Amino acid sequence: MNKEWTKGVSLALDGPGQFRTIKTLQEASWALIDDWPLEEGEELDKALLIFEAALKGKKSPEAARMAFIAAAHEAGIEIRE
């Protein structure tokens, strides 16, 4: 499950200005489960489906990364480029 991304995603999951960099599909999965401010959302649902497909080798880790970013935007989480 430790599918590493080519580029991490730094986002403020722990509060405004408190950035954490997510580098793997596993870290992203735990963030969605434990730290996500929304319990429901279209992009969140898509991300979860793409994560599952990536774990099965049907989607790329990059597709999962992009879905994670879209879910973060939907949740209003600040992302640092």
C-alpha cells in the first residue's frame, strides 16, 4: 500500500499554517480517514475510489495524488505548492 508519489502534497491538516507533507498513498489514506474535516463530499468519494483502484494497479499513483488534491480543495484545506 506504500505507493510513493513523485511529488508530495503539503497541506494544512493540523490547522491554519501547520503544514504536513503527504508522500504516499498510505499516508493519504490515513489522512482521509483520520484527519479530514469533511465526512462526505463528491471529490472525497472519488478519491477513495481512485485510491482503491490504485492499490489494485488499475489507476496510477499520480491519479490518486490528483484526486487527493481535488478532495483537499473541496474540503477547503490550504495547500502549499
